[in-house]
Amino acid sequence: MAKPLPADWEERHSNSRGVPYYFNRTTGQSVWERPTASTSASSTTTGGAPQKVRASHLLVKHAESRRPSSWKSPTITRSKGEAREIITSFRERIVSGETDLPTLAKTESDCSSAKQGGDLGFFGPKQMQKAFEDATYALQVGELSSIVDSDSGLHLILRTA
């Protein structure tokens, strides 16, 4: 008898192939092989990048950002260099254990996700700007990125699933 499916997984039937497949209700991921307890949200369906990941981030915008305004300020005038200094100090505070990214994001992030501690939820390929997506998919779950430069500004990214 097969072991029970891990939490959030269910068996479904493929009408086109006439065989079962497995669907994760939380991540939206589907796989042909029966998932095991070690299967995570970062498992792949095609041997490539994970289908969906989850991340939180802290964004520091600057005058050259695509939209140089935020919930904190209607007009952001800081230079890219000033933004880099700010986000570097944020990263140092997180790495030292003084604070964590969700706590800092709530008060310091220029993204509206600040209200959720920077949580962006699950997303898949091509749903984010390329630099952001590439950096997120390169991280291990629980890993903090170095500074990531995108059209939106400078980010610290914490991969959460």
C-alpha cells in the first residue's frame, strides 16, 4: 500500500494521459511522480527551475527607479548610491541578527508588500522582473540574497518556500 501523500498534496487524474498526477493545493504545483515527505514547494515538474517559489523582500527605491514613489513618500529623490548605502546597512542588520527581513520590511520597504512584512506570496516563472526572479530562484529556502538591482530599485530577497 502506498504511503499517504504529504500535506497539501492530492491525487488527480489526467484525462489527456489517462494516468494520475499529483497537485499541491498550496503552491499550485503539479507533478507526475507521487510526492514524498521530502518533496517541497521547490520540486520541479520538468527537471528545470521550480515551478513556484515564495519570497519576501525589502525594496529601497531611488530617483532612477521605474516609479520613484512609494507608500512612504510621494517622490523619492535619493540617488542610487544612497539607496545602496541604505540597503547595505539593512542587510548588515539582518545578517547580524539584530532584526529580520519581515520586521524591517514593515517600516522600511518602499514596496506596498511592506504591510505583509515584504511577503510576495507564491509566484512562478515570468511573473516578476527577470533580475528579481533569477535571484529568487537561485536562493535556497531560508537564504537571504545579496543586493539585487532591478528596474524597481534595490532589493533584499528572502526565499521562504
